[in-house]
Amino acid sequence: MKIKSGDTVIVIAGKDKGKTGKVLQTMPKKNLVVVEGVNVQTKHEKPRGPESPGGIQKAEGPIDASNVMYYDSKAGKGSRIGYKVENGTKVRVSKASGQEIK
């Protein structure tokens, strides 16, 4: 999986197509990512006493990593990710602008 936690991505498929957000969590074994503000799900929680009153909670759910693309802010659009070896270290590079991804 070429997407890492902390990357800014754009959703390219699904109900939230076109939205951008920061990757909060990656699950490489399942090929899933959790993106801030994307695939927001509601959960109704039952009151469990005075310290937890319950109510409707909203949280981001995971989406498939194939439905997101790295967002290159310099190019202003989605970009594929490539790899380049510089000084013996492997670094990620944006294909759209050629910039190194940190």
C-alpha cells in the first residue's frame, strides 16, 4: 500500500467522491484506510449512567485504499506515487509534480 498515515488524499470513487482529507489510519493487511471527514457513520449509544449519557455518535469508517489517490497540493489534483532511490534511501515521489513526498 503506497498511502501512509498523515497523507492528504482525494476520494476517486464512492459516495464521497471528490472529497479530500487526511489519512488517520491505515490497515495494510485489509487494504483499508480511514480518512478524515469521509464515510462518516452514525452510532446510537445507550445511556450507561451519569458519566456517559449516550446519544448519537459520528465517526469515520474505513474505505478501500483503491478508492483514494494521493492529493498533490502543488499540482492541485490527485497523483500516483512512485519510488526513487536517492543517496541509498528509497523515497516516495509524486508522479504529477515530481516532488518528494515526506
